[in-house]
Amino acid sequence: MKRSFLLAGFFLLVFTLISKAEEDILRDRFVITPYIGYHLFASDRLVDNKYKKFENGFYFGLGVEKFFGKYLNFEFNLGIVPTDERIKKKEWKSTKVLVYSLQASYHFKATKRFYPYVLVGVGGVAKLTPGLDYGFGLRMILTKNIALKTEFKQFWLQNGVFDNLITFGVSYLWGKPVVYKKARPKLIDNDNDGVLDEFDECPNTPQGIAVDERGCPLDSDGDGVPDYQDKCPFTPEGIAVDREGCPLDSDGDGVPDYLDKCPNTPKGTAVYSDGCPLDTDEDGVPDYLDKCPDTPVGVAVNDEGCPYDADRDGVPDNIDQCPNTPEGAEVDERGCMKKITLTIQFDPNSTVVKQKYYNELRRIAEYMKANPEVKIEVQGHTDRTPRSSYEYNVRLSQKRAEAVKRVLVEKFGIDPDRIVARGYGYTRPIAPNDTPEGRAKNRRVEIVVIE
């Protein structure tokens, strides 16, 4: 049945597609073709004294051809079929089957582009060799050097095994085709552009369009869009254009790509003539990202376009008169400290400043050194318990304030005349004294700027 189908296809091609050649596009040329296809293993086969069965699979190969004259060529092709081989009844393993052939083909010219052909040769599949292969195919010419090729062939192998192979390939043709002079045609100019059809490379030019010596519409700026369709007829040479002949503007900001120094501007963003987003305050952050668009010129800003605030007191560095304010301090409009509550807690009835609070005191000292005119009051506080008297708590809070002052003076070198230590007892609670947590919060020290 398969052989009958093959013969029918062969005779159909021979008797319906043969015509006279008008141009020797294939004469004496070398051709190389990478293939992809599908291989049908028609039956079990005896290989190495064992019957083997292979699953059908995709074929990958390469063919090299040489034409002798206009229609006859010889081709050697080699390929592999990644497939599965049955080892036992229900057991398979992956393998690769080698397929090769040396064949002769004869071509018939059906049209200027289509060349059907028949082939016959010798070849083999796996270790079944030598064998006979035959079939037919069709070659379609795309350009003088590129062609498409599809082919069906059958392998007639040892022990009556028949395999079928269908392939598709893209061919490259080396060398120049042989061109013969044709009889001089009648002097005809169907599109009335002044260039005879014999020489007209653009034979269907619309009426009234100016053309060059080849009969093609003028393209003054050489952008591939003829002048009569070009809405931007003076595009510089080599610039990519759209269908209307205008330079590409990928981000749609009105500045063509070849002039755009900021080619990925978000859609709708106002830009300068160079395509870059507006930066009104000239701080380096474009207006569409700038959260502080009125920053004075020359002021250093962060990524959001806002002036730096190194001490994070809410007052920008450019107007901050006290730039090293400790974190968490209350400041005035100048950025200078008004009040800071330290997270220094004391054990009940203790005046010892724990080591873990020294970092906070160091920041206070650094601030005072950076601002030598500043004087502070260290305010000590206690919690209130039923068994403690007012006088006792005042003395205890005074000792706590003096302990903090001592650390600032002795550990961090602050002039004692710049520090006033004062105890307020339990008169200024910040939390209820009826819980352990509240009393712990009230055992605290606060520092207030007094000058």
C-alpha cells in the first residue's frame, strides 16, 4: 500500500508539473540544507541477530548537494532519530538511530519558484545497510540563495523492512545562478511611469508618482518609505522610521529615538528637547519623581528629591542650625533641641546609670560638643510607692540626675557648668504608679535645653 502511494505520487509529479525552464536558478550550484522531519519505523527489524522495535520519532539531519546542469543533483545526507528501543515486552530504553543516504535527484520546473523532483539512492537505518531509498519532493525558491525543501522517501532495507521519512529543510545555494538573455519584449509601460516594463523593478507604481530610473517611487531620504507616503521626508540617513516614514519615538514623548537621551521616559511625562524629564529645581531628580519640587538650587537631596536630614529631626540640613541633634529629640524650627527623654531606667531605689545607656548619653555629649552654646538641665524622676516619703523621692531623683551629669562630665568631657542637675521626685509621673510597668517608666531622666 505504501509503495503504491509512492509510485502514484511520483507519476503525478512527472505528468502534471513538468514545464520548460526559463531561468537556470539551480545550474551547477552547491546546496547545504539542515533538515527536521519525522521517521516512521515501519516494522521490527533484525539487528545484531536480535529483533528490535523502535518508536517513531523526530529526525534531525544535514544534507550537502551538488547540481550537475540544471536539474540533476547528487546529495549526501546524514541524520539521527532520538527514539526509544524496546528491550523486553514492556521495557524500553532511550537511544539514537543513525540514518544516512547518498541519492540522485532529478528536478522539474513547474513555475519560476517551484521545482518538484524525484530521487533514488542507497542508504541505511541503524545497522541495516546497504539499502535502497526512493521518493519525491518539492523545492521552493525564495531568493537567489535561499530555498525551502520538503521531501518524502522510503527506505527498502534488509529482510523486507520498509521505513518512511518525511523532512522539511531550509537550503542555502552557493554561487550565482546562470541567467540567459531573453528575447526583447515589446515596448510596454503598463503603469505609465516612463520606465518600460522590461526594465521596471516596480511595475505597479500608482499613476502620477515620480519614479527613479528603475521605475520605483522616489525615496529622497532613503528610509524605505517612498516620498508620496512619507510624512517626514527629510529624516537623516540611517534613522529607523515607522510606516509613515517618521523617526521612531518608542516612549511617545515627542522626541524621536535618535535624539532622545532618555529613551525610556514613562508615558505622559513632560520632557525637555533632549527627551529627558523636566527637573524644575535642578536637583537631579525629575519632577515626576520629585516629592520636594521646590528645593533651592544647590541643596543636596535624597532619591525622592528632598533635602537631606542627616539627624532625622524633621529639619532639612540646609536650614538646620543644630545638625547633630540626637535621634528622638524635640527640636524647634531651627533644628535645635528643646527636649529629649532618655530611655534610662533605674532599679528601685538605685542611682546607678547602667552601661547599656552610655550610647544614648554619648549622642547627647556629641550634640553639646557640636553646639558649644547649648546648656541643659538634667531632670531626675522617681516612681511613687505608699511607703516612700516625698523628701526621700526628691533626694533620690536628685542623685539620679547628678549620676547622669557625672557620666556626661567624667566619661564624655562635657563642661559641668553647662549642666544643671535637678530632682523632681514623683511630682511629674508619665504613667500610673499602680502597676510595675508604670512605675518603671516613671523612674527616668529627662534632659531639657535651657539655653
